[in-house]
Amino acid sequence: MTVNADPQELAKFGELAHRWWDQDGDFRPLHQLNPLRLGWIDQLVHLPGKRALDVGCGGGILAESMAQRGAEVLGIDLSTKPLKVAQLHALEAGVTNLRYREVAVEDLAAEAPTSFDVVTAMEMLEHVPDPASVVRACAALVKPGGWVFFSTINRNAKAWLLAIVGAEHVLKLLPKGTHEYQRFIRPSELTRFAREAGLMPDGFKGLEYNPLTQRFRLTDDTSVNYLLACRAPG
């Protein structure tokens, strides 16, 4: 089986692994937006007691915060160094209802279908060669009636201007080369991937950054960064 991952993308995030939990470093935007996406997810699914999977978990920012909200969490990624960072941070934080595995989401879907109440794939679809394959695997992994959450970046001129030129070159929120414009995904495309995978799209949220206040907020504007919630039938 061909692994649905770009070796250059894995290497890129591997090299940054040691900075993952530096809240003023390269991953500062993830730390800033995490409370927003965590709150939105928890509001819809009520995380305590739920079994959750975080796909493309990286250094574990979302996975660990879902565990701290009371979910039983598995974080998976194909980049070794960030996973080691995630494991170490969970150990230091004393979070026991959290584990990590280096496994492709497609392989996990074949191994353990319909195993999770909640599946998240945040800020990772724009980094893989075949995002539709990830969506299909997430749909296979969620239990009937469960929830799947995606977040990614829209593909249009505004997104290119703000997410690449603005975020990487002007404001320096992210390292240069973090994103490639041609891999951005329109909401209509992600909706189609979800429906074709058997999921029922349940609503979008936009994620906006204000450079003056240096804060993120959830909005209804999906023109740049956005999140999609889906339900599994059943």
C-alpha cells in the first residue's frame, strides 16, 4: 500500500518538532487557536467519556487538550519526532488517558473501523497528497452517529494573500514554506469528499486572525481558514 504522506512534509514538521510546545515559537498560532477549536468540538460532542482520535496529531496540542477535557484519546501521525515530543509532553503533564501511535489513518481504518465517537483531522488535509483518502478513512473510523471534524484552508486569492504572504512572509506567524497554495481545499470540495465518504456535513465555522489584537476568533467567514463538522449516519 502506498502511504498517503509527503516525505518532504513529514521532514519539515520533524525538523520543527522540538519547538512544538513553545507557545511563542513556530507553533504559536496552533496554541492560540486551540482553545477555540477545542471549545467548538466539546460544545457539539461533550468530550468527557468519549473515545477520540486525532489524525495528524503532530506534537499533540489538540490531542492532549481533548484528553484533559475527559476524552480517551489516541493521536496518530507519520512523523516520528513530533510523536516523541507529544509522548514526552503527556508524560510530563501527567495525562494518562492519552496514547500515540505512528500509523497511517488508512491502515488504522482497516484495523479498527467504527471505533471512535469523535475523529479530528485538523490542519493536516492540506499537507497530504490525497486528502479525500484521509476523509474516507476518518469516515470509516467513526462510530455510527459519531462526529468527524476537519479544518483546513480555502483555495482562493484571499487565502493565498493572508495564509501564505501574510502569515508566512509579513507577520511571520508561520515558517516560510509551511503551506503550498495548490494544496488548499475549497469548502465545496471538502463537502464533496465528506458526502462521498458517507458523512453528513453539519456546519462550517471560519477562523479569523486579527493582526492588531494578535488573536483568533470563530466566525461565519470561511474564505480563508475554516472548520467543518460532520455526522456519521446511525
